[in-house]
Amino acid sequence: MANIVTKKLDLLSDKSNLKYVNWKSVDLLEKYITRFDEIKKRSFSKHWVAAQKYLRKQIIRAREIGLLPYTK
């Protein structure tokens, strides 16, 4: 039997889904923050560059408003 490799599907794998990610979706943004409250690297999250930059911008906005912590 051949080894079948499946691609990881994610919300940000399609450009049209980027509109659902904003600073108000705190539960989604928490998935991309480490336990030390650092933003996960692009090599870990496997997103394309524009999606990772957009995600980073939304995490920073949520931190400035006070929805996400800077540190624990």
C-alpha cells in the first residue's frame, strides 16, 4: 500500500477565508500564539506570506485593545 500524504487544510489556506480573521476572533488568534505569548512562526503555521502578515497584524491589534495578553 502506498503512503498517502494529505495536505493540512486550514482556515487561511484560501484567500477568500481571510475576511473571517480579524481582531475580534480571539479564539482563532489564540491558536497562533505560543504558551509564552509569542506569535508562532510561519514555518510552524505553514501559511503563505501575506496570510501570516495579516494574522500578525490582527494579533497585534487585539493586544493593543486588550483582548489578548502581551505576557502571562
